[in-house]
Amino acid sequence: MIPHRTVPFRTSPFSLVADEASSACWAGHRAVLTQLHKLCRVWANRSDSSLDVMWANLGAGKTHALFHLRHLLFTGFQTNPPAIVAYGEVPEHLKHFIELYRPLVTTLPIKEIAELGLKHGKGAMSASVGRACRALAFGNENEQRLARDWIIGARPGLRELKSVTGIDSRIETDVDAEGILTEIVHLAASGGRRVVILLDEFQRVGHLGQRTREALLSHIRALFSHNSSYFSMVLAVGSRMEKTAIEILSAELRTIMGMRPAISLPEMNKEEAEEFVLQRFAWYRPEGYTGAPEYPFTLEDIKYVIAYLVDSAKVRLIPRTLLQVFGIIYDELLGTKDAHLTNDHLKSVLDSLRWDDTRT
């Protein structure tokens, strides 16, 4: 049993949910990290707008890679002035571009962008955006609330909206949303700020009917048409094949992506999986930890489990599977009086698991 005085981790390293708190941790393919670094360098040194695709099978770590990319933009690759980053997920039952606009714009620092626009981009603003920017920058609490509700595509009361801010219509159509997002990017660019949109679960666009999909992609294409600089999108696609991921894009969007290769998150081999586990453990160690890198397991435990996954369970070595399996074994270890689990005990635990869903 793990001694009570020994704290292996400051918080659980086995979580399957990507979040902001763990975004600084990178455990996995060094080649993927190199690609993320390259993206950040390009954005820092060139003003050109860009479109990139990240693809991988389910559970391979796309969402975490997007969060880590955002972390890089705010740390080692932070520019002066820094990029503005929006993260969003394509809704499951998406029908209109405005349904994508709302969650994306909600994550942006709207007041900061408004102040940029008033300082650098007054001549480029429509009347409504100009009024919203002034209310956000100089208004009282109610004026700021109404302006923010308007710009994120909510439904503030028209009478109050007009009387308080002077704006006489809501953002209600896809054309409205495309136009306002274009202006937001312009305002940021006027102050030398790149807007980076990280869009997750983009494979859902491929499930839409042809007319709906073409309309949505045309609005994304229009954003690039009107923003040739300081605008970037990274689309994360769950797919078994790169060709399938790329074909979700329209021909016009593939042209914008150009010759750059997609960012792929491949399955790991046994050595890479072992490195992933140890790197993940290292990031979650408490301050001042001086124990073994593999604790509370042994290296033999880790090698045995990974070999079982490949040779007996015949599953893919991806982050989701590794974290889930080692979490289950960790729970088993907490309940035993032994210092570590024997191979027979490990095999018994692994044999009891359901593997069908992880083989797809």
C-alpha cells in the first residue's frame, strides 16, 4: 500500500478531460510539439493569415494539443503585443454560422478589443460596432452589459439597447455574425494583435447536409477574404485518415491552407508510451518531490502494462487509453498492502477490463 506520508502527485495525472489547468503539460510526441512550436514562430514573425488542420483518431489528445498551443502563445512564444486566442467547439447539431459565432466571441476579451479599435481603428468601424466599443470602453455597468450582450450575439431588448447604446438591431443572421467577426479581427489587427481561433470537433461539419455545410464553410472562407493578415484558424478534426480530415474543407479553404502539411497526432509505440507516462507523472509531482520517476509503480509494471495493451488487448496506444488504464491500476494499488502489484495481479486487473470500445 502507498505510505500515507508519501504523496505521489499534487493532483491526479489520470484525468481524461483536457482543461486549462493542465494545458502547460506536454507529454507525448516530440514531433507534434515541434509542429506546434513552428506554428507559433510563424505567427510571431509573419503577419499573413493562415489556416491549419490538426487531425487524429478519437482520444489521441487533439483538445489538449489545442490548449497547449494556447499556452505556448501566452508563454514562451508570446508576442508584443500578444495574440488574442479564442477556443471553441463545433456544436453537435450546428445549422447556422451564428451558432458557431456566439461561443467563439464569448471567449474573446471584448472590452480589450473595443479599446484597441477606438485607439487604432476608428475609420474601419461600422456605426453599430463603434457605438458598442464606446459603451464597452467608457460606459457604466449597464451600458457595458448591453454592448457585450449585443456583440456576443445574445438577445438584449431592442428598446433598451437603442435607448442606452444607440444600436438599433441585434446580431441575428449568419451574414450579421460574419460581418461583426470580420470587424473584430480588423480591430485587433489595427493594434498589431493576431486573432487565433482554435476550433475543436470540426469533424461534425462533415456530418451536415451539403447545403448547410457549404454555407458554413463559405462564411469561414469570407473571414479570410476580408482578413488577409493577423488572422489564424486551427481546425481540430477527429478522423482515422488525413485525407478524410482535409476533404471536410471546401476547395477554397484548402487553397488557403496551401501546401502546409496537417498536424497529426499518431498512435504511440511502446517506447513512446512509456515516455508519455513518465512525463505525465513528472508534471504532476508535488513541489520538492525526490522519489523515483515511475513511483508508485515500477518500471517493470509500466512496461508490463504497455506490452499487455499491445500484445493481448490489441488496442491503440493513445493518451486516453493509457491514462484510463494506469488510473485503474493506481486505484487497485491504493487498496493493496503490497508495495507494488505482481504481474499476476496486474494481469487479473487488465483481464477484467472491457476493451471493445478502445479497439475502434
